[in-house]
Amino acid sequence: MPPVCIDAKKIYLFPFFLAVFFAAAFFFFAAIA
């Protein structure tokens, strides 16, 4: 049961980290340009 919980948590957090990464990259390139 714990591995399933950890896997589900990773699935739920992945889009959040992906959005944070793209937002950071956008502001980074916006600051350069």
C-alpha cells in the first residue's frame, strides 16, 4: 500500500513541478530578452 500511495503522490505532483519549471524558464528568458 505505501508504494501505491507514493506513486499516486508522484503522479499528482508531477504536473505541479512541470508548471513551476515552465514558469521559471519563462521568467528567466523574459529577463534575458
